[in-house]
Amino acid sequence: MADATKGSSVTTPSTDRSGRLDAEDVSVVVHGKALVHRASLRVAPGEVLGLVGPNGAGKSTLLRTFYRALRPTSGRILLDGEDVWRMPGKRLAQQLAAVLQEASGDFELTVYDVVAMGRTPHKRAFAGDDADDRGIITRSLAELRVDVLAHAPFDRLSGGEKQRVLIARALAQRTGTMVLDEPTNHLDLRHQLDALRLVRRLGVTTVVALHDLNLAAAFCDRICVMAGGRVVATGKPEQVLTSSLLSDVYDVDAEIIEHPRTGVPFISALPGYERPVDGAQ
């Protein structure tokens, strides 16, 4: 059975500039500690790649090299074959948008103002919003269901509301490539599904780090599993999400079935399982 979430029609204006994103042998060493070791992955134009793994696996560190928050110690990040660290910042921002885990900064701005920041890479310095900008901002607010908060102070929002606003800002950026680091953090179930359905509808190249393996299986074309700073498996959800891999990477016993309605892998961790301690009888 085909997965309905992956075949939904595009209702959101999408870009025709979907890029190809590559990580080539990327290593990151911070204060003498290797956080990422020779990680490589390729994301085809329009593909949604899920990045999964336990805490400390190196997911966020690798993602930070994509949007130039952290320079690789070695290796390269390429967007359509061009090293992102050699691209002018404004041009990179016109092509790649990022949604981070934390809403950093104590913004003294309204929700509308924060989302409007997504239009900055497409304008000359100090230029105001034109009619096209305002239309994009308004639609982005509505897509994430934060239009009713447009005039609210951003710094007074809940964690979930802030996350939806930051996703709306990335949407307003209208890039062909997006990087999202745990975008469903702080979101309730409905808004988790809304956000990931939107990512699928956009038709842009996407790398999204997720903790929830069932969400990754339902919404991602392929999954890249990291552990200990290394890429340990990459492939379609049904190829990668196996009981043996989850035991090795997460140290859990899990049952995996094909969901009867969606046809995608559905994972249930078995709560009574405890891995024997080495040497125990």
C-alpha cells in the first residue's frame, strides 16, 4: 500500500529551484573531540531525507555545517556542486533555509516581523516589503496556523508557537533547499503532522533531523542513521529501520510491522526488554 502522506498534492507554492545537497567526508572536531567522523550523504533534488540517531549521534553537528554555523574540520558541503563555504552569504540564504532546535535570541519583534525576516535575502539593504513580500509572509503565517498570532510579541510565545513561527519564516524564505533540526520539538501531535505534511508538499530538497522514528518512516523518502558521529546506514525506511539496527544503535528491542493503513514501517519498542550485562549469567 502506498503511503498517503508521501503522495499528497502540492497546495503550497513551491520553488522550481530544488537543489542537490551533498556532504562529502565531513568531519568535525571541537576541543579535540571528534563529533562527526567522515560523514557522507547525498540528497537528490526534491527528496526528503530524515536524519535519525540517539542523543549525541552527531546529527545537529552535521546539520550545522550545512548552514555554515559550524565549519567542517575536513570534508565539504556542496549545494548543486558548489561548496557552501565559498558561496556569498546572501546567495546561500536565497537557496537554503534552516530551522533550528532553539529559538535563540530574545526577539523584541512581533510574529509578523519574525516571519518577514525570511524575505531579507531577496531584497536590497533597507528595502521595505512590497506586495509580493507581504503576500508570501501572509501565506506562510497561515500555512503554520500562526496568522492569528501575527501581532503578538514573539518572545511571549510558548515553545511550540515559536517553533511554528520559525518554520513559517523558513517557508517565507522561498528557497529550494531546507535543513530542519528537530522541527517537531515542542509541537503537539496535530502540529507535528501539519509541519511534516507541509515539508512534503513544498517539493523542496529537505534534510530533517527527527527523534520520532515513526514520523521519519511516514514522511521521509530515505533515512540516514547516525551513531557515534558516523553514518551507519542510509536507505529507504523499510530497508533501514530493522530490529537489528535499532538494537545496535539504540540499545532497544523493537518490533517493526508494516502499518496496515499506510504501508510504512511502524516501530514499537518493547518496554520489558533489558540487554544483558556482559558477563552476566
